[in-house]
Amino acid sequence: MPRVRKSVKSRQRRKNILNAAKGYRGGRGKLLRTASETVDRALKFAYRDRRVRKRTFRSLWIMRINAAARQHGMSYSRFMAGLKKADVELDRKVLAGIAVNDPAAFAKLANIARQAA
């Protein structure tokens, strides 16, 4: 029977790490140890920043809603509290989109929030 050579785990691991390090400069893309350290670090940052991105976007939406609410003589907190009392269930992402793209609709929402408060 002919001998079949299966892929060695260490070779497969090395290949995966170096593929993940493609495009890195110098030894970081060619040498196993430095590539491994760099890839581990990159994965750690990627994991962390997937969570940070959510915070950053929420912060951006709040800034946009606040700016639009102040154009209608309200603070962000009073605007949001008014919408909550009026049972308007729009999240911050949608409100920020309305504030940027449809000022007339946002003006109506501001009136609803003002009357409910």
C-alpha cells in the first residue's frame, strides 16, 4: 500500500499564522514568532474594537440628535424624555438619520416631544 502523508499540524498552524500576517512589513509577515505575536495582537485589538465601534456610533447618534434638538430649542435629554412620554419608540440610530436627512419630520418629532413633556 502506498504511504499517504497527511498534513502535519505544526505546518498547518504555521501556514495559518503566516497567511493571517500577509501584507505585514518585514519579519512580521515572514517569521513565525514575530508574525504570531503581531497576529495575536491584531486579533486582540479587533475583538476590542468591535465593541468600541458600537459605543462610538451611539455617541455620534446622540451628538446629531442633540444638535437637531437644540435647533428646536430643546436639550437632548428633554427631547428624549418627551418622546418616551409620548410613546414614540424610535431608537437613536433612526432619530439621528431623521435629524440629518429629514429636518421637517424631526421638527414634528420635536413638537410631539415638547407637548408630551
